[in-house]
Amino acid sequence: MRAHSKLALGTVQLGLRYGIREREYKPPSPEEASAILATAATCGMNFVDTAFEYGESEEVLGSLRPREWRPRLITKTPKFREGAFFPKTGRWLQKAYELSCTDLRVESCYALLVHDPGNLLQPGGHHLIEAIRALKQSGKVGKIGVSAYDRRQIVEVSKVFPFEMIQLPINLADQRLLRDGTLHELRSRGVEILVRSAFLQGALLLEPDEVPAGMQGLNPALAELKRRSAEVGVSVIHALLRFALDLAEVDAVVVGVNRAAQLKELCGFSQQPLPANFNRSPLPVSDEELLNPGTWNRRINI
């Protein structure tokens, strides 16, 4: 089964506990990780997303990736602390990227994204920008970009850093960057767009009795998602995945798994179109803070 050409493998789960169910899932064994990567290769996935801060993800990916599989590798910079930066900070960024390439067992990556774009706006942020540009000019990296969260951040970073690629969150519940024109603007500038959080880190896949007490504001969205999916005879996960894949402005949709069987299932769903009458309007979420996983720790103990 070939994957949709826009389906990309996210590898944070290879190195860290992650998502709404992070207590239930630890990183897969080497055998299972190898099976995940072999499945991605068999499915013909063209992009792989990783990061310096994803635990052992890059090392696992580098050591277990099938040698005949040569996807476009996307990694990210470290997240730097608050405060001012200096030339040595830029040199550390470059060293971190070199370490990523070493772990990934490649000479260069398709793209390097700034993991926390707010770093570029801190005092001395230009040292990071200069270091990233130097990596590109030397041919050590293909595209440079950011992993962003909202329109305000994208607009502010655009003023200081002319990025070529962006990773951002969009799903059936969170369509703000689609509806406010951000995706269209980025596409018109020729920016390559990757979508993450198609399942809202697993929150949109929860059953009603699994929703943590602090996140029950998601219940109306979950009920509506189930209703819409049942109405056209598809599963919830199929609906969420194809919604993201069908966005015309998007170049790739990043999905992460803990088991090879999960990835095989996603590859299958990626090939099955949604019925034309599926309702793609935003799911009802009255508290927009719930759409940001960065706020979940304040609500629940995960």
C-alpha cells in the first residue's frame, strides 16, 4: 500500500513519550522502531520529521532507517532559553545541527527549522539567523524555516527571518490559520508548508470517558466529529487525516505512531478519499486554549 504523496512520518515517538496518551506509550523497542521505519519505506513516504530535542529519535532513525529509503529529512534547532544570545549561541546552533546530521548518518538535511521561533525575536536573535544562513550558504542544509504556532508569531518572525519552509498546526477543530488567510499568504510567497497536529496530539481520537477532567471542553467537538464521520461511513481517524491531506496549500502532513500497524493503517486511509458531502467546517471548541497542547499541563497531570 503506497502512502498519499503528502503523508510524512513524524518521529518524536521514537525518542520520547508524547501526546495526550504519553503515560501509556513509551518509545517503541528497537524491533518495533525498525518495523515502523520499514513500513514507512514500503509505503513510499517522502518526508521524515525529527528534531535535536526528540530524545534518541535522530539516533534511532539514523541507525535503523532502511538504507534504500532516502526520504527528505527535516530536523530542528534546539530550543534556547530566554535571555540574550551571543555569537557563541550561533556556533552552538551549528554544532547541534552537525550532531543531528551525525546521528542521522547523512551529510546534510533537506530542511532545518527553528524549533522555537520566539528565539529569533529575543535580544541577539540575529546571531541565530546568521548561523542558520551560513549553514544554508555552505550547502550543509537545503531549506531553512520555522515551526510556528499562530498567526501573530508567523507575522513577527517574517519581519526578521525570510523562511522557506514552515510547520504549523491545523486540524478539523483548529482551522484558524486556514480561515484567516495565513495558509494562502504563505503559499503565495512560495513557502513550503507542513501540517502537524492533524489529530491534536491524539486528543481528537479520545472516547468521551477518556477525556481528562480539565479538557472536557473538547467533548462537543468529539461528539460532532463522531456524528459527521458516521454520517458518511468513515472512521474518525480517516476523516481527520484526509481533511489535512486535502488542503491544497499543504505540501505534507506529519503523523507520528508508536507501532508499525498504526502507520500501515494510516497509509491505507491516506489513499481513501473522503465522501464529497463530509462536513469540513470547524468542530465546535469554545475554549481555544484547548487547541494548544502547550497549555494542557496546566489543566491535567500528563
